[in-house]
Amino acid sequence: MSEQTISTPTAQDENVHHSRMPMVAIWLSVVALVLVLSACGPVGDDRPEPNALVEQYLTAIAEGDAAAASELDAAAIEEAHGGDESIDVQSLRVDEVLEFAENRIDDIAVNERSHPGDHGPDTRRVSFAFTIADDEYDSSLEVRWEEDSDEWRLTESLTVNFSTEAVRNQASYESAPFQIAGISRTLSEDAATAPLRYLVYPGVYRVTSAIPADLLTRDAEPVQDVVATTKADTGAQFDVVRLPSDAE
């Protein structure tokens, strides 16, 4: 019967075994860190961070320069609302309205580092914060790298849905004619053809009813300061005893 030799691990073997385990753990940690950094880190050596574009856009809005802001977000507006006749994208995105806002965005703080966007490797998302009338808000915008122009472009806009309504009751209401500080003409004069909503930049706007005074209820507020923020749609509601279209 042959004699079998059973080798017993030496202390040196055990030390080698145990020394390998921490090295594996360290290696896995390094790989995980690289993956995290690649997902949330810089956009790459050949592409600048897009925060400068977003800061330029927000600064234009803060300074009342709607012309500059609308030039920067024109493609994003077209992509989101092009062909939709129920929305007026232009009438309130003008210098006259933004300049005469009771309050515009202020205290802008844009993150220096962007994060991956939602629509592929060429998109990034930039976070920022601002105030309106001393109230703090935060939001973010997505941008896309354009190879043809070798620059970042906004794919989202910082616009808010705005509407005005003449309301008799929950089942009886329609678009209301109104004026807004900065422009003298009346908007939404005809409820049948008026847009359902407008786009406006964040801020506080003074809106005046253009509904005949005798149609307003006794406690209706014909002049309202409307706060437009990134949190929700906004607008003015004018309570009436009879809808303007019924009085024609």
C-alpha cells in the first residue's frame, strides 16, 4: 500500500493567501471608483464643461435680455413645441415683457461640473440655483454637444407655461383677454382663437384683465402679480359673472 503524504500549509503559505485578498478588494474598489468617475466626471479633454453656456443663458434672463435668451433656446423651443398651435411661444419671450417684470431671477449659482444627460453620451445636465423675489429655486438644463459647430447647445429651455382664464364656475371658463406690463396691446382678445398657453421666462409679472368691468365679480382682482417659477404652470384667473364670449 503506497504511502500518501498530506502537506500542511505553512505559515508562509497562509500569509501569501491572506495578502492576496486585500489586493483583490483594493483592485475592485479602484475599478468601481473609475466607473463612478467616468459616469459623473469631466466631459472629456476635447470638450469644455457646458456650465458657461447655461450661465450665459441665465444671465440673459436675469438682465431682461429676452432677445439673447431666446436666441440660445430657440432650437430647444422648436424641438419641444414646434407645430403646436395651441401654445404661443414668442409673444411673452420678448425684451419688453422681461424688462418690465416686477422681479426677475437673481443670485444665480451654476454648478461647475455637469452630469450625464438623459439622451446619450453627447448630452450633459447642468444644475443651478437662483432666487425670485428672495425665494430660492433650483433646477437643471440638458445640453447636447454639436459636432458641426463644435459647441454645446441647449436642448431644454427655462420657460414656464402661462395662461389666463375667465372663470364663471368649474364647468364654465375660457381664455381671458389680458395685458401684461411692458406691452400695450391686448392678448387673447378672442377666446375662440386664443392660445391655450404662452411661454414666459421665470419672474414676477403684472397682469391686468381686459375683460369688461361689468363682467367681473365684485371680489375679482383685475390686476394680479403672477409668479412664474420652474415648479409648476402659472397664470391669472379672473372670476366673472358671465363669460366674455357670451356677452358678445
